[in-house]
Amino acid sequence: MSAYFAELSKALKAAEIFRPCLVLDRDRLDANIALVKQRLAPGLAVRLVDKSLPCLPLLSHIAKRLETSRFMTFHSPVTQAVLDAFPAADLLYGKPMPVGAAKAALARGDAGGWSRVCWLIDTPERLSEYGALADAFGTELRFAFEVDVGLHRGGFSGPTEIGALTIPKGLRCEGIMAYEAHAPEIPGLFGGAAGALKKASARAAEFVAALDADQRRILNIGGSKTALLHGGGVANEVSIGSAFVLPRDFDTPGLDGFRPAALIATPILKALDPVLPGPAAISRTLQALGLFPKRACYLYGGKWMAEPVFPEGMKPNGLIGLSSNQQFMGLPAGAEVKPGDHAFLRPTQSEAVLQHFGSLAVFAGGRIVEFWPVLPMG
């Protein structure tokens, strides 16, 4: 057994955890935080993405080490929880919210707390709707423009669109949010990631130039895959979330040296030489063709957004399919596993997955040291 996974398994058994759980490796987390501090361009602040780190102790742990009180938020119940937990927090919505959702949040939330929220505006129509909302509540609402710098997921497509707008009374423009998640996917033939990021930064600067000097407090760009590749430009902050725990989908050049800090651990319920329903000859034939494994196990739970990492060679099989109750996993012939051993899977993303298992089991110094509650989904 890999020494690392053996240590994790030993710690889980010592903590009497014999169910699926999400293990957060705090030592790896701290190393990833250190890399962010080391590689972040001068003059850039970090805005923590709450949907990717949906756990207040986790957000607090990172915020203290980065000395930031900026958060990017996406879901009003989580927004409220972050506002309550961090009295000095400044929150920027990472997506435009339906005006009805904003109205409901303002109606049931603490008015003073929600004044620390900056809403996202992507169209003239939404700008008008939020102006009417501010008037109805007799309050001032902060907002930033969502601008398109190449991703083409919506937002204002050109600086002249912003310049032509009349901002309704009761709304205060704080700046822009520019997202360039497309950059790492651009082939070298078309300029590659570096070229796409350069174009995105230049485009963002054009939007900023369309703003008045007092409308430039939040100049946000980037996400986990690109934030540390920015070497300057007009932006004054970048958004980072998943990079701190490095799920599988974030294995990109912009995060070289980062290590996975979040793993799903689950007990192996059964270890066996598998046979499909029906005549045994069918199983033998499929095994000879390499279509069905000669060794397998069943996990406690399954069907997660995750990829198996231990035991080595463990993988699902299409002939059996997936199960959220007892997941069948093929193993290499001769694999030495037994019921009670732990299997480990690496989440492909952190948002939603971290909230699936209850409190995070925090692993540090070779043992489970505490449990961090996660934020509810709804």
C-alpha cells in the first residue's frame, strides 16, 4: 500500500471513521496556500470563491493566511452564512442573480449585512430591474458589470455598451468582473493560454477605461486555473477557490506544484473474484477479452464526481455500472485488498462534492485532528 494512503487509512481507523467521508489534508492545504502567496503577482488581492470551498472553517483558515476579507459568492444561503461569519467581509456575486432572488434575500436578510454584497449586472435590462429593486427598498445597491473578455458566456460584449448606460438612482457601480476560464483550453495554433490571457487582460482594460475613476474599486479577473498566470495589468484582484484543494479537473500548468488536499475515503465492503449473472462461461470470455475484471471489490457508497486513486488500478466497469449504494470497482488481477480496507477517490471538482459527506475530516500530522462542518446545499 502506498505509504501516504496507508497513513490516511490508519488515521481514519484510529478516528473510528468507517463510512464514506471527505478527508481534508491540512498540511497539503497549507502548502498550496504558501504557493499562492509565493506566485501571486504584486498588487493583486485574492477573492475566495465560497462555492468551491463551502466550509466556514476552511474559508477562515485560508482567509487568515492570505489576509483577505474578499469573497466571491454564488448562492444566497451561502452568502448569508459568509456575511454572518465574517463581519468585515466584502462579497461579490460571481453570477447575475434573478432580481426575485435578490429581493427575497434583501427582504429576509440583515440590511446592514447585505450592504456588503456587490451584485453582478450583465444586461441593461437587469440594470433596470435592480434599479427598481433599490427604489422599492429605499436603499443603495452595489454592483459590478459582468464583461466578456473572450469566454462568451454572457455579460457586456463591448466597452461602448457600458459607456452608453445611465445608472439608475440607488445603484452604485463598483467595477467589473472579467472571467477567462477559456484561456487554458486555447490551442497553441491560436495563441495558446498565454495569448488568450494577454487578450483578456487587454480587453478588461478597455472596459475599465469606460468607467469613471470612482467606479474602479473592484477590478476582478481570473479563476483558479488562471489567477497565478496574471503578471500585472489593470486588475486589482483575482478569484481563487478550487486551487487550494486541487480537485482532478484543476491539474493545469497554472497550478504546477500544487497537491490534492481533498480526498474521498470509503471502506471496501467486499473483495472477490467477480462473476456476471448468467452462465459462468460468459464472464470467463469477457475476462479473456479484457472487458471484465478478474478481481474486484464493492465500495461503501459510490457514484461520486471523483476518480479512483487507490488501490492502484481500481476503476469502474461498464458492464456492472455505477451505484450510489455499493459501487462495483474492478481491480488488477492479484490485487491484495480485503473488506475493511479503505479505498480513496479524488474529486473532479470541489464545489458540491465537499458538501456531500457531512463534516470534513481534517488530517494533519498523521492523524484526524478535528472536523469542519460544511455549509448546507439549500
